[in-house]
Amino acid sequence: MERKRIAIIGIGLIGGSLALQLNEKGFASKIIGVEASEEHAKKALELGLVDEVLPLDEAIAGADVIFLAIPVDKMVGLLPSILDKVEKQIVIDMGSTKDLLLKAVADHPRRKRYVATHPMWGTEYSGPAAAVKGAFENKAVIFCNESDSDADALAWTRDMYKGIGMHLLSMEAESHDLHAAYVSHISHITSFALANTVLEKEKEDDAIFEMASAGFESTVRLAKSNPAMWVPILMQNKENVLDVLNEHISQLRKFKSCLEKENWDYLSELISGANKIKKIIR
Amino acid sequence: MERKRIAIIGIGLIGGSLALQLNEKGFASKIIGVEASEEHAKKALELGLVDEVLPLDEAIAGADVIFLAIPVDKMVGLLPSILDKVEKQIVIDMGSTKDLLLKAVADHPRRKRYVATHPMWGTEYSGPAAAVKGAFENKAVIFCNESDSDADALAWTRDMYKGIGMHLLSMEAESHDLHAAYVSHISHITSFALANTVLEKEKEDDAIFEMASAGFESTVRLAKSNPAMWVPILMQNKENVLDVLNEHISQLRKFKSCLEKENWDYLSELISGANKIKKIIR
């Protein structure tokens, strides 16, 4: 692939990790960062994630490709005004929700320069210092509403994601948001709620933390995730998340009912049913 | 430490991993396995976890130390009859619940030969093939009701667990079961319920599994855990688990209410609160 001048708006966990991959794979002749936080901008330069940090308009003017890796509420505000300013550039977002965002630019005259993607990778940490080398590798990236993008923009974006080791999926934005509620958003809510359950108890007793095991860590690690990123995701995907959350609470109630009624056979059935998750994760 | 002849009743995930550690640290002159499943017995010999597999009575007679690493319902049935047969041997259980078990042997004439422990380590897999080298290292082990054990039995057991890299905690059985409900048992229930939530959906659509991300895997991996182990744990710890489960459901309802009422400030507060789990897990 021909090297491009790439601007990344938001050099945090996602933008920073992307920068590392683009540099490693030789896809960028230059990486320009745009970053609202001065501290993060400084850190991104210090870590060599970006070659320079520029104001938004200069970054847009000086780039061939523009990535957005900012919280999804900021994305909805910013994407239309970025499209106002582009001509031949490719604009790509990396956000966790899609329906509202795509509706916000549906009628934009430059809509076709924009490619909607959601790389399914992240950690519970945030900021440029959280950027991870080799992130995204062997993970899925979802392309949404592909037919609304120009062929050249789509082709470059597909090649780039393949180049950093991702496998590509394609679906409509509505479908994406529903699935994301199931495989990502609900996991965060259960983890936040589990952390709060245990922290509530801690007021009374410290011993439980000395006992915290690997199983506990695994279920609760997402609870460290940043509210600035997660509140907007849950806001934008409210309806789907509520549906899944209701279903999840009703599944938990089945366990509750088994315990209350001492229905151990049904409890065993519920657990055996859950074991079928083995066919999805190994 | 002087090498001992060690019998391990139940050569599965826990018993098998213990065998590996005892061999590596040179604590055993011989390891005798006792195993109800012929297939597991064969596998344990094949993997070199044990030197021989013997019937229970022969194993007891030929051992200095006897470990129990079987599901907790089997434990309650078996421990009293093992104590019937011991003289100077040390008997140690490695189960996940303690209150019922300790009550079952409270008045046994050989009670003092028995040491109640719960090493806080496990994985979602089971059987001897799931045994892990270096398991238990840097994890906590809880000793329960220590004053009910003979000093020599306690001393050896403490040295052994320290020797395999664990840090020791001590508490009463009732306290242990309450804490275990918070840091281990509830994590399994949320994970089982999350798996069932998603599997319910899968009937309609396969795409969500191609999207399954690392965050999802992390929260759902415990759902692969074995019902033969987990039903008895939840049975024996029913009251505590129900308390924690009710609390957890009420924490989830707070998230639900935020979404329904679009109370984003409170949602942000709930997430920031959950972030405090950082002080416990890094």
C-alpha cells in the first residue's frame, strides 16, 4: 500500500494503538494527532505515537486519511463538520455505536468519503499511555452500511484493517448496534454492577479483597472502564441495551429462583446450558 | 521439608494441579491418587500426576497426608468416614465452601487431624488434563477454624502452602463462606447468566459470535465451569449467595433505571463508583 498522510483525532487507547499499528505496518508517511487534552497530546508525542499534533483544520487539510477515535457523543457532533471540510480525503470512524452517527450524516453531500467501522478491540484502560502494540490483531472489525461509501475509500479502509491483522465483517448499522449490545455493552454493565455489589460490601469488611481470585478479576476487570467513553455508548444504544439488560436480569432471576426453591436439577440445567458458550469462546 | 507419602482424593483440575506443585517442590516421596472415574485415573497416571492409583482405604493406610479435592457435596459425605480411618495422618480439604463441612465433622474424635483450607485458585476447566503447572502461585489460601486442628497438622499444611507460593489467610468458616459468595460464587452466576442471555439470542442470529470480543470473553469465560462442581457449591452456600445475588440484581436495576429515565449523570456516577475496583485489582 502507498503510504498516506494520516490524521488521528483522539490519541487515546484506540487512536494510540492504531498509530502504533500503522507505523509498524508502514501504512503512514506521517501521523498527525488531533487531541483536546494537552496532557494527552504531550504524552502521544513523547511516546512517538504521532509525528506532530495539529489543530483540527490544519490536520484535515494536511491528511489523506482522517480517523476519528473519540467518545461517540463527540463523534456525532464532529463528524458532520469534518465532512464539510473534506474533498478527496477518506474519513473513518472507530466508534462503538453506529445507528445515530450514520443518521447524523445520512444526507451529507460528502457522505461517500466516510467509512463507518467498529474494530472489536479495547481494554479497560484509557489515554495514550494505554496504547498497545499489536492491538486489533486477529480481532473482528465491523463495516457498517458499506454501500454508502465510495469504492476507493472502502477499498483502502478494508486493506488497511486486513493489513493490521483484522478479519472483516459487514452489516447494517441497526444490526451492529443490537449485536454490540449483546457482545460488548452488556458485559460492561454486568461488570460495573458486580464491582458496585462488592464495593458496597467492602464498607463492612476488607477481607474479601485479599481473597479476590482470578475468576473475580476476569469478570470485574471491565469495571475499570472510563465513564467518558461508556456513558455516551450506553446513551446512544439505550433501546438495545435495555432489551438485553432486561433479558439478563431475567436470566439471573432464574438462578435466584433455583436457589430459593432448592431446585438443583434446574440449576444444573441452567449451568449446562451456559456451558454451551464453549462453542463460541475456547 | 521431609518428604511425605501423599494421597490425593480426586485427581481433577485442583488435585492434579496440586500434584504437579508437590512434585515440583519435592514435598512428596510418593503421590497416590484416588479417583472415581476410571478415565480420569488413567489420564492422571499417563500425565505422571500420580505414581499410582489405589482404592480409598489402601490410599489412606499408605499415606502420611490425605488431600480431598472433590466436589463439596461428595466432601461432606466422605470426610467423616476418612477421619474414622486415620490415626496420625493429616487430612486436608481444598473445597470452596466450609460451614456445612466443618459442622459435619465438628464432634468427630479425629477432628484435630483435619485442616480446612480453600486455595483461591481455579479455572473454568475440569479433569486431570486441565491441571496447570505453577497453579496456586501468588494466590491466597484461606485456613478455616484453625484452632480446631492439631498444631503439627496445621504447621505442615501452612509450610506446604507457603512452599507452593501461596499467601495464607485465616478466618472462621461462616466468614469464609460469606466472602467466597462475594469474590467467587457471584462471579460464576453472573457469567452463567450472561452466557445464557447471549445463547438465547443466538437462536435468532449467528453474527454476534463472530463479533465476540476480548471483553466479552473475559466476563463469560467462567460460564464454562462444570455443573458437578458448581451446583453443590451454590447449594451449600445458598443463603450467602442469595443475599449477594439480590444485591447484584438491585445494582443492575440501578443501571436499568438510569437508561429508562435517561439519567446520564447518575449513570456516570455509577460507573465512576465501579471504577474504584481499581484499588483491588490492578
